[in-house]
Amino acid sequence: MVRRQQPADRAVRPKLRSPGHPKYRRHVETAFWAEVAKGLLAEEAAAVIGVAPAVATRWYRQAGGMRPFVPRLPSGRYLSFPEREEIALLNAQGRGVREIARDVGRDPGTISRELRRNAATRGGKLDYRASVAQWKADLAARRPKTAKLVTNPQLHAYVQERLSGQISTPDGERIAGPVIGRWTGRNKPHRQDRAWVQAWSPEQIANRIRADFPDDESMRISHEAIYQALYVQGRGALKRELILCLRTGRALRAPRARSRRKTWAHVTPEALISERPAEVEDRAVPGHWEGDLIIGLERSAIGTVVERSTRFTMLIHLPREEGYRHKHTIKNGPALAGYGAITMKNALTTAMSTLPQQLARSVTWDRGKEMSAHLQFKVETGIPVFFADPHSPWQRGTNENTNGLLRQYFPKGTDLSRWSAEEVEAVAHALNTRPRKTLGWKTPAEAFAEQLRSARQAGVATTG
């Protein structure tokens, strides 16, 4: 006997694209975007919420770095994922529609439509699985509005002209500007020509259009809608390559919290200059040093360390490591310029280990990443490292003044890697044997020698 088609059978949805990995539940993706809004990178947010980094990166790139609209969690009117799991279990046990409805607490018609409408169809028959059913229900719940820039050609032309229109002279003559390559899907090209276009910001466009069309309410758009048209895939309003017309030229939008994120992740709370001993300030106690790098051509550098009370200077020779080639470094490869974190730590450890404990109490450094291994340096030498506040060179005034003196020997724009350790040491000796007014016309070498003798005598007295 041929079974008559029931009206509910027509509710079966056509085949959809494969869902692949069962979709994460909505609250997981919501939690991911909440972490991103705090300033975390996609990989860091993935670790917090417990998803694979590749999944988080895909979410971030597909959304253009912008948090998508996530509908509120379904109310009791709609089936939830736990209910769908229960339906799948009871259905697998061969329970009938009405029996499942009684156990779940839903109307039999709701269960019947659910088993037909959201069942998996790839096997050629209706096979109900909770993860696939939830995925289909989420797709059906989306009712995206067509972008305003798609439905209004005049508005689209206005926005696109202000973003990517050619510049011209006051007489109206078009200027082509430089020839640029094809967009690769990445950020603006580094140190290369960019297109000469109008390049209005979305905020400028959104506000100026009110003045140009004061009586036409259809010619209205918010700056956020323009950003979404540029960054969100699938909006279909503006071409993605038009992001190069924005000043930043970012391929992905960065959350505001990330722009305020501190870039000095290596600076731990106990290493802040506010935690430095108070005795450092008046220079009465020797053994407190200030350090920094002087940078030369092609990423060459020399480390400088100055004792605060005697102005005694030590120069750290930082030769390039084997395999270094300027502008041919391997992305994410080892630091071969000579002042990577480990190389800098080892060189500074060698220099500071020659000092007695009384003359090696602390080091105050700039915020450079070359001292990222300061915790290891402290373990190996016992010398704590403190970091000055951002953009506060006066907190290391002795070192900054010394670096200015050193520029007489190592001018900016010169290759500092050509000098050997002996030659660098000779410059330090020249500086240390120059009399200083602040030392009563003693030289830093003489003042440091006095402190060294005092430290040794104190050590002998303590031993005796």
C-alpha cells in the first residue's frame, strides 16, 4: 500500500551543505567574542573557552574581526539543545512521537515536525541527530536583512566614490598616482606605494552625507554599517579590497580593547619601577645600574649599563649571530641580530657576574623586549631588573645622558656591528677616565675603584 504524503512531510528541508564538525553551541561562540572584546588574540581567547585555535581563528577571520550579531538564547518557546539530545536518544530507542512528546513535555506536533524538518538527510533517509538538528535550527533562525548599500545603488555609489574615488587637481584633472599590485587579502603593503584615492573615513562619509542630501532620508548610513560592509564576509555591499582605502589598511578589524593592550607583556608587576627600593633614588648606595641599547644601522646594537652613583659605564658587545642576513630573516625564526632576549641575557650576565654583590644590587632598564628574559637573569645573577614607565626616559636619566655621550663614538645611522669587543671596551675606558663635574672632577673609574675597595674591605671584615 502506498503511503499518502502528509502535510508534515512537506516541511522536510532540502539538503544543506555539510556541517562538518558539529557546530559549537551558541554560548561558546558568544564567550569567544566576549574574550576578544577584552583585548585577547583569537588564539588566546580559544585557550580560555576551550576550543581549537584553528576554529577561533576561522571565527575571527570570517567575521572580519567584528563581533557578529548573535541572537539571544532561545526562550522556552523553542526546543533547546538538551531537549534535542533527549529527543535523539528516545528516537534511537524506537519510541513513538507521542511517547517522546510526553517525556520531553512538548506537543506531539512539535516533535513530529522536529524529526522531519531537522533530521540529517545525507544518508538518503531521515536520521535524527541532535548536533545536526541544532545546526539546522540555528541556520533557519537567522533572518539577515539585506544591507542598505545593496538595496540603494545611489547610496552605494556615494560611499564607494568617497572611499576609492580618484583624486584630482583643483581644475578637476584626474591624477592616477602610483601603480599598485593586486590585493593579497592581507594588511596594507609594508613600506610600499598605496593607491591615491579620496580615502574618506566612514565617520566622515556618514556625517557629510547629511549635508549633501538634507531632504533625502534614504541617503543615510551610519559609519558602523560602512565598516560592516567592508569587513564582514557575505554582506555583498562593498568589495573587501576597499579596506586598503582606510587609513589603517587593516584586513581585519581590531577590537578597541586590543589597541589599549600593553605591548610589554614581559614586564611583570614586581618588575615595575614603582617596586624598586627607595635607596636607589638618592644615589647614596652604590650598586644600582641603569641600562639600555644604542641602535645602529641594519639592526646593529651595543648594550650600555651605567652605575648611578659613580657614572661608571660598561658596554656590552652584541655581535650578530651566525646566519644573520639583513632583510632576509626568517619569519618567526630565531633572533640573530645580536640582542635577542636570550643573547642579551647571556651577555649581560657575563658582564655583571664580575661585580661583587655590594655593587650589583639592581638594574633599571628601558621597556625593550631585549630584556624579556629578566627573570632568568635574576635567577642566574641574583640581580633584580626593574623597568621604567613607558615614555619616561627621565627615570633613567644617567643612562640616557651616557648614551648621548656615546653617540660621539657611535653616531646614529652607522653600523655598530663592525666594532670588536676590544674596540667597544676602549670606548668605555675613554668615557670612564673622563673627569666629571658631578663627581668633584674625579673620573668614574676612580669613583668606582673606591666603591670596589670599600666593598672588598667590607667583605673581608664580614669574613673575619
